[in-house]
Amino acid sequence: MTNPNALISDAQSAIAMAITTAVNTSSIFPSTYNINIPLFSRNSKFPMSIENAKNSNGWVTVDAMRASSPTRSSSSSEDEDTDEKKAWIGKHPSALGEFEEIMSAAKMKQVVIFLDYDGTLSPIVENPDQAYMAPEMREAVKNVAKYFPTAIVSGRCRAKVYNFVRLSELYYAGSHGMDIKGPSSRKHKKGNQNVLCQPAKEFLPMMTEVNEILQEKIKGITGANVENNKFCLSVHYRCVEEESWSDLADRVKSVLKDYPKLRLSQGRKVLEIRPTIKWDKGKAIEFLLESLGYANSKDVLPIYIGDDRTDEDAFRVLRNRGQGFGILVSKIPKATDAIYSLQKPLEVMYFLQRLVTWKRSILRSH
């Protein structure tokens, strides 16, 4: 039988190697993060690559900021291009509509649930400090965790996302998976509950320093906000007028030029600054599956639900494993490695509730 502690040790050794390589070999990890996921631009129904919207230095531009955060003039515009939307849903059908098919694949397997937070468990809001989850959603997540190992995988710092969720029985992977901690109490027999993983720990002083510089640098840009997520920084521009986006991007870039070991990427109206180590949400779920004792198991079905570009790393891991499903939360068609889709957090809650009902029915039948 595989020793879970040995698995943790091996994983941590690999993490240490990744950190050493990133720090000592800057040529392997460039200072900017290349994103090749095609998107749908605001004014076009055709896919647009972020790479096509960057300038010659590889830095993001206003066009890239628009592409990563399509603005909708009204709620009805989400229903435009219905043929395109139908075609997209045909490729990424509703996880609620295909629930029986998903559960058929889960028979005789351990389901493991991975959940993003913003836009998945809570709605996207203008003030990131007010992204509260509904009590009904918290209850749904709590019930899921009674039957399945469950992890929150978020770009926010672990402490902050924990304060939103407030469920001690979950695994939490904050800072895009760079800060992982297991639950305080043991619910599931397999694997090691005493999980702690911080692959970017050596970068913490640098991130603190850059946060202080950025806080000063963006002063004067109304609506701009730097969120300190411990091992990464999020520069929010959701409340910034579009004519100021270029100024904001220039200020961020001027700071990062002095920090080649940090990379810049984008989310939904947010610029993300992270260390250049080879670590993301995909690596985080691999680590968690290994910690749970399912590294090479055929008896596990991981399900990852998320709404943003950073979740694509996790979707891709599941696709490459040929095991488990990614579920993208989006009303807008966009290229994704997820298999299924859900349109909004309310549908995520319904899906989680159905998972619990399905599991309870199986237990009753036995």
C-alpha cells in the first residue's frame, strides 16, 4: 500500500525543485506569462487571442484587457448570437442537463470536488471585499463536504477565502494554489489530512514589497484597487473608467520591470501578478489528489468547477488525465478545456445539491 506521507514528501521535493529552478534559471521562466487561450472579444463573435492583443514587449495592452473582460451593454446582450451560443453549449453541455451521465461515470469511484470561489460560489461584485456567498450556497458546500473531499481553489489569499466560506472541513488552496492547507478535522479515511504546501514561500518578501509600491503607484486612478493575496497580487479595474485602463496598465508595468521573477496575467477585469514558478491551479489539484492518496488511482473522479481563465489550468489537468470533468461557469461562449458548463453560481448550487441527493440515495440503497 502506498504511504501517504511518502507521497507528500515526494510532492514537496518536487515543489522545492520547481522553486529552485525558478529562482536560479530565469531563462526557463520568462518575466511575463504567455496566455494562448482564445477569447471572444467584446465587439466580435470570433475568438480572439490575448497574444494578438499584446504589444511587442509581451506586456498586456488595453485591447487585451478588453478581450479578457468582455463588457456587456445590457443583460439581454448575453442572449445575442444565439446560434453561436447553441453551438457552444452543444460542445460544453449543461452539467445539470447531463447530470445522470456524470454520475454514471462516478459509479464505484470516489468523487473529489474542487471549487473556485469568485463567480462560482459567489457572484462577481464591484467591491471584491463584498463577494459574500449566500447562506444556501454555504449549506450546499457543507453538505457536499460530508460525502466528498472538497477543496476551494481561489486566486484570493487563503485566509481571506476562508473568512468568506467559514467551513473548517474543507481543503483551501489560496493564491492560485500557492498556499494550500488541509481541513482541521479528518472526515475521509484515505490520504493525509495534515496538508500544508507553500511552493512560493521564498517570494513572500518580494510580494509584500511590490504590494506597497503598487498601492502608491495607482493612487489617483479612481476605482483601481490592489488586493494583497499573499503569494500573488490582484490589480482590480472593474470600477475604473475604460479611458484610464492604459494608464493603469502602464503604471503596473513600470513597477514589474524591476521584478523579472514576477509575471503578469489577466482575469475578469483584474491583472494578476504572480511568481514565475511552475505552479498554478492545475498543479494545486494534482498536489491535493496526491495528498488524498489518488495520484495514480483509477478509482477517483475529480470534478472542478470554475469561471475564470486561471481555472483553465485545472481543466487542462483533468483533460490530460483522461479522468474527471471540468465545469466552466459562464453565460458567454468562450474557448475552454472544460467538458461541461453552468451559467451562474445559482446553477452551481443546484449541481452541488443534486450531488448530495445522489450520494444519499446510494447510501440508502445499501
